[in-house]
Amino acid sequence: MKSSIRELVPEYIRSLAQYVPGRPIEEVERELGMIAIKLASNENPLGPSPRAVEAVRRAIVDSNRYPDGSGQYVREALAARWELPVENFLLGAGSTELIDLVARALLDHGDEGLTSEGSFPLYYTAIQAAGAKVVKTRLKDYAFDFEALTRAVTPRTKVIYLANPNNPTGTMFTGDVFAQFLDRVREDVVVVLDEAYYEYVQHPGYPRSIELLKRKPNLMVLRTFSKAHGLAGLRIGYGMGPAELIEEINKFRSPFNTSNVAQAAALAALEDVGHVKRSVANNQAGLDQLKRGFQELDIQFVPSFGNFVFVELGEHARRICHDLLHRGVITRPMGWMGFPNAIRVSVGRPKENEMCLRELAELLKGAEHYAPLPKQVVR
Ligand SMILES: *Cc1c(COP(=O)(O)O)cnc(C)c1O
């Protein structure tokens, strides 16, 4: 007989690293007895679309009924928006569920899933939880290294995960670089392009992934309503990709993985172009504000294409993150993601960014207990 229940669990599950979420604002406020601001989870600081909130109110009265399991209306609306056939769309409880479902559909024991160090931790979890081997290349200047990725593909590679922009570093790769990479990858390897921050990117060279989908049978693009649409709490995201893969996933995914409420909210949010526009404008202004602030403080950061900034603070990063929290500013320590000297700051509303910069300045100025910050850590 097995000596403990834990031993019933396969080693590749037991050895998984726990995902470390940002601290919930209510929990921090209760603990500190003060008002806090949360700049830790790349959420939309403007809130959800008011039209989505109204749609939720209307939908919730039907909550005794099971939802439409395939999310037909949402998928049709997405198909119309992106001008692709509806059978190429799949909904998930956030795009993180889709990261997992793709891995489970494709990977068998002995197979390999490829991605980079310093990227979204749920890629590693998904690959390993499917019983496969996680292969990671290094980041180069905080970004995906496509030369290294190309070299790391083996006959056992079945899936490659890429985040664009990358979380947590905020870097972006262009359409030229990505198309070239796709042309060098075998067509029996599925490339998952995670575009969680798609709406925020203003760069003209950002990949036109919908165009690529039309000529690449092995591309899967993931997007979400959690970020620019402000619906992180409702858990709904979508994938666009090979109909054959989606059909297989539909056989084993939870049949009601998105709720009626989430579907109603997503439909309304998709229509509310104004809210996304305002969110993107707030984000652009916030990125500029944080950039200026960090420069004034002589703090090194990575220029970001998302709604967050990766900030190098040196050896005391963890301590600074902790002290910021005790001053009511929740940011994300990056040690658990492999960057012990960095924190990630999500873009907030102007007042929130200002408070973050002010508290950070005070900490760095008045803090004799910190050794001086090493300068020029990056770039
Ligand atoms: C936030 C994020 C997601 C989306 O998460 P949801 O499950 O849709 O809330 C996916 N990928 C990356 C890289 C992210 O940062």
C-alpha cells in the first residue's frame, strides 16, 4: 500500500512549482489596516466596460440554466470581428485555461514543449502537467531569442509557447521576426502565440497574427478579455487556430468552461470599442508617466509594450517590494519568476502611478538600511 496520498500523485505533478498570484487588494487592506492600490496583476485600472456590467446584470437572472457550452454567440461575434471561420474559435476560462488545454491535447510522455525562461510561468506548468518535458531557452535582452528557439526544436517538440508582449518583461517581437521563425518551424509543431496584451500594443511592426493564421496551419493565437477589456474576474478568453485541434480539445475540455455571465460580458465588451480605446490611452499615458518617473529616480527598467513595467532594483528588490506593500502599493516581486532583483509594476490610473513613484522615491531616498542600488544594471 502507498504510504501517503501524495505518493499517488505522479512525480511530474508533485514537482510542479506553485503559481504565485498578486496579493488580493482586500487581503492587503485588512492586514495593513489601510487603503491600498494594486499594481500587481496587470488588471485594467479603469474597471470593466460599463456595458459589460449591464450585460452581466441581465444575464445573471438566467443563472439557474447551464450556459451554452460552446459560447456560440461569442464565437460568432469574434469570427465576424476577425474575419475568420467560426470553427477556428475556442473559448476558455481565461486564456490560461487554453494554454493548459493545448498542452493536454498535444503532449504525451516523452514529448517536449518549448518556450523561454523568463516568460509566463503557466507555460511551464501546462507542459509539465501534461507529463511532457519543458525545454527553455534563455532570454536575450529580456526578449525571446529566436535563434536559440530554432536550435532547441527537436523531433520530440510538439508545441512552442511565445508571449507577445512577453510577461513579465514587456518586450515585443515584430511580425517579420515571427514570420521568419514560423517558416523555419516544422508544420507538425504547434506554435502558440499568446497575445494577452494585444489591444495595448501600438507598435506598427506588431505581428498581424490573423493574416498569419490564414496561411499557417500550425499556429494558435490566444487572446483574453482579462486585460484591456477589464474582465479578469469573469474568466473568459479565446483561442484562434486549427479547427482540427479545437475539435479534439472540445472532446475533453470541461463542457461548460465559460459561464453565461462571462459570455454575456464578453459580447458586450467586444462591442464597447470606446472602453478599450480609453483603456489603451490611459495605458500609454501611464507608461510614459512611469518611464519619466523611473528615469528621474535613476532606476533601470525595460521599455514595455504591455500594461506593466519590469523594473530592476538590484539586490534589495524583494525588500523594496515588501516595503512598498506596507505603504499601500502592491507590486509583484519577480524572484519566483527567476528575477530576484526585479519587480513588475502594472500601469494604474495617473494618481496610482504617481503614488507608486512617490513611495518608491521615499523608500530609495530615506532608506539608509538599503545598500546603494547598483547603477546600470541593464542597458
Ligand atoms: C494575463 C495573461 C494571460 C491571460 O490570463 P487569463 O487567463 O485570460 O486571465 C495569458 N497570458 C499571459 C502571458 C498573460 O500575462
